[in-house]
Amino acid sequence: MNCATAGLVPYVPTADQPWNRQRAVHLHRRAGFGTSITTVMADLNRNPLDVVADLISAAEALPLSPEPAFANKTRAEYGLALLESTLEIGGWSRQWIIDLQQNGLRGRMAFFWHNHFVTRFDVYESSGYTYQYHKLLQQHALGNFRDFVRAIGLTPAMLIFLNGAQNEAGSPNENYGRELYELFTLGVDNGYTQQDIEETARALTGYTNITEAWGPILFDPAKHDDGEKTIFGRTGNWGYDDVIDLLFEERAERVAAYIAVELYRRFVNPAVDEVMVSLLASTLRENDWELAPTLRILFSSSHFFDEKNFGTIIEGHIEHQLILLNEIGTTLNGLSVFTDSAGATEQGQVLFSPVDVAGWPGNRAWINTTSIRYRWDYQASRIGAASLFNFAYFQELVRSATDETLDVEIICRDLVHYFLPQGLQFAEDYAAALVSFKGEIPENYFQNGNWTVNYWATPFQLGGLLNYLGLLPEFQLR
């Protein structure tokens, strides 16, 4: 149930809804993969709407990832060394993980679209096709959604994955036409018929010209059905571009509503607020399908900053760990846990390999008796390493996450609230957290003032607290 009451109007800090650490952390967790305490503290000295505007502008201006050597490599160029393509995409996956940690909102949005416009490497097996698909995700991450839909259906990865390259006159394949409506733009059984799918498949025919394996896939007029088709009640000799135009002309309200729900669930709250979604959908249409201004309004809204929307999302394995790494100020190590069977498979999230065409189901589906143990193990290893090697950063984190200097109970509570969006439920949980934070420090140090927030051992104390919090259900909420 969604208990938030604030609207889509711009957020203005008040005594009851202050611009504080908790809200700054919330913004960076949702509009990126978390950030450092240094950035959080700097943001508190700024207008929150300016912070949001800068996050959007930075994402729009960010250059694409550098093109790899295999970007346009055909199968013949590999000879008998076809395993090399799999190894290349493994390396590219690791590079993308590094980019995600550093690229803020652009990385977050590209990752979001990866789970919306789904393809799977194991279907087409071409590292070049995978790069071209990934490049499109970055190019359109905050761009025009209509243009994005138009482009995604012609990328080779999608043409192979959903059988567009087999779709020809006289033998139309309905796979892409069905998913275009069902998963990408409208939703299941929402504003289209089986006849619309069949006629759409005919209109999409012709992108079958493959002169060499893993090479470009071009349009072949001889394989296109140039007869009349009726789609959404309109009849004409429709082709690929016509389908996209018809979709966004005849079903604009439904498309906007569907995408608004997807954005809301992923960036605000899995429990959809119908009023907010309606306003967000109207915003998308009023901006002619441009995503950047729509996201700016969403992330700037009082509704987004309503504390009832804090800690409502269970992140996927990759997102969860990247947020942790950014917030404890450490760079990536042990990349295999994100990209191959050393943890990623067990947690159900391998890059370029969502579970099916509908993508990773997300939220509560991420947690089970197997996945949680891998999360705990990885968290513990990163926290332990960070408390040792990021000693100065951990000291700064403890100092900056609280306004208190002497009272260890208040300091511990402030740290808990920094890392847990909704805090803890019970007094005994806070008591246990305090024990973990105190660690081996003699009790009299806290009583006689020998211990302060600047005490030399606070980095190790923070590590102990995080290890305790990391085992709690609340730690999985972001």
C-alpha cells in the first residue's frame, strides 16, 4: 500500500519536510547508484531542485562508453575461435559495471531500459550485436521514448532475439509485434487485438537481409508485405515507421500510462499511486515523449521526496551492491560476482541475460534463501575491505552522518538512519546496533568523554555496525 500523500508539485523544504541527509541519500539511490558522503553534504548546501537539474544535465551530457574493437565484428572474423565472442562480452559486462558505478542517472536509466527492452546474448551470441544494443540503451536513456521505440526494433540484437529477421511476406512472424505492444509500450491485452498483432507483423516484414553472420541486418523490399493492413482501425500500406507512428498517435494515452507506471514502480514505489501515474503520463505526453523533462519533474516533486516512499524498493543484486560500494566509498573488486556464475547466476541477475523477454521480475522476487546468502557474503567482504583500506573515508562518514559529537547512542542512531531509509522497527534492534557499533571500546570511554565521534577506531566501529545492519531485512530496502 502506498501511504505517500504529497503531490507532483515541486518539492519545497519545510520544517516538517526538511532537505536533509536522508532525502539527499534517497535522491542519489533512486536517480543513480548512491553517492559519497562528501557529495551528500555538499548537496545539503544547495537547493534540492538545482541538485536534481544538475543530475539530469550531467546524464544528458555524458559521452557514450568508448567503442570496443569488436563493435562491428562479423562471425567470419572469429574463424574457429567463436568462444572469443563470449569472452569479449564478459569483458564488456565488467566494463559496464564499472561505468554504472560512475555514471549516475545515465547509468541507472540505461540499466532500467535493459530490463524493459530485453534481449539475451545467449540467443544471438554476437559481442558486436550486444555492444550495438547497449550503445542504443545509453543513447536513448534520457532521450525521446518514441524515437527509442523506433530504434530498438531495428537493432540486430532485437531482430534476432524476437525473430524480426525471420519476418517476411507470406510467412509473417508475430513475435516482435506482440512484444512491442504487450511488454514495450501498452501492456498485456491493453488496447490491441490479435488482428492488430497479425497486421503489425505484416507491416514489420522485410528486415531480413543478412549477407554474413553477425553482420548488419538490412531491409529487403522483396521480403516486405506491401499489401494493405488495418492496425488500430486505420488501413493503409503500412511499413515499419508507420507502425510506430500509428502506435503513438492512436494509443498515446495508453502508452504514456504504461511507461509512467513502469517509471513510478522502479523509481518511486512498487505500490502504484494512480493519481501520480496519471499526472506523470500527462507530463510525458506534454513533453512530446521526452524523458529528461519528465524525469526532472518526477525527481523534483514533493511526492518523490515524501518519506513514505523511502525504503520501498528491494534492489536487484547489481544495483544493491553498487549502492553499497558508492556509499562506503570503495571501487569495484571481485567483478566476477556481478557478471558470471560466482554469485550472479545464483542471485538471478547476469548482465545481458534477463530471465526472459519480460525481464527480471524485481522487488520481492530478488530475495530467497539462496540469493540472500550471496548478498550477505559479498556485503561482508566489501565492508571489511573498506573499513581497512578506506580508513579516512569511514572516519569522515561517521563525522558527517551526524550532528552529534559525544553521545554514542545518538551517533549510532544517526548512522542507522543514514543507511536504512526507514530506520529500525524495534527498540531492541537499536540496542543491538549500538552494541555492534561500540565493538571492543571500553564502556567507560563512552561515559567519561574519552570517546568522541573523532575517535581513531570509528572506521572499525562503522564496519561492525554495517555488518550487523547488513544481515537485517531493512538493509535490503532502498
